[in-house]
Amino acid sequence: MTQRNPHPFEPQDDAALSQLTSISIKGLKLNKDFSEETHCFQATVYIDGKRAFVARNDGRGGSNYYAPHGVFKNDDATRLAFKNAMSDARREAARYIESKGEDYDWAVERFSDEDELIDWVISELINEIELLKEMRKHLKKYVCAYNTRTREIDFWKTTPVESNIDPLKKYHEKKPYVWLNELSESEALKYWRNAK
């Protein structure tokens, strides 16, 4: 019998989200019914773990709207803090886009002084949160295996406990499967993200 993570579906830390950026979001309120061309959402944006500002979008394809967190006081200190937070977010978003190793040079050059790159990073974070929710839901209900040859995930409608997983593993031992229920959440998410 193999060793298994005794709490495979409980996130241990934010590393499960595989965030490669110091920008994070919390308090996400996502309305899928109103999401047409973009996510319809509201969330608080954090930079390096510090609350920075609020982001929201009406879901109709436009840019995100950013505002100071909490009650807006129309004073110089609040405006300066918000302006600095947005500047930090733009720099971090440009760094993140460049670090992905993809050809985003044109985007960084064109949008680095605008909020477009922040919009992209926030969209990726929302997508990652939604992907993690979907994976957790499936791993709690089914036995799931990632086929390394086809990059597809196969599901068995049986409770993911050792007594159900081991016979499946034995029966399918010749298939190139990675059994996701046995992995840590962050490891399983790498395969889930890569699936077709």
C-alpha cells in the first residue's frame, strides 16, 4: 500500500494556487451569470500581503475598475496611497508577464503605464481560483487519474478512498496514469492545469 496525504483536499497554504506574483486577491465575489466577455467580479487586491485596493468588473468586456479599499476619503493621503498601490501593481504585473517566458514584450511596452496588465494578472488569478475549486470538487467525489500520454483526466464514480483506489491502480497498471487523489493539492493542480 502506498503512503497517502491524510488531508489531500485541504489547502496547506497559498502555494496551492501556484502564484508566481506578489499580487493576490481575496474576498472574491464572482457572478458567473453576468460574466459575458470578462469575469463579473469584485475582489480585494493585495500586494506583498498588504491590502492595496478593490477591483471589480461588470463582465461586459471592459477594463477593471479600481478604487481605494474601504470608505474613500477625498484627502491627499488616501489619493497618494491609492496612486502608489496602483503603481506598485503595474510594476509587479509587468514583471509577472515578463517572467512567464512568453512573448509579451509588446504588451509590456504598450501597457506598462496602464492598468491592462493588472487586469490580465487578476483574470489569471480568478481563473486559477476557479480551476482549484473545480479540481477540489472532483477529487472529493471521484477517483481521478491523469493520463500522461493523452493529457486527459479519467474519472471513476467511486469514493476516493484507499480501498477503491488500489484495485483501480492494479487494474490499470499498464496505463500511464498519475493518480491525482494521492498527490498534494499543489502537485495535483499542476496536472489538472495541464489537462485537455
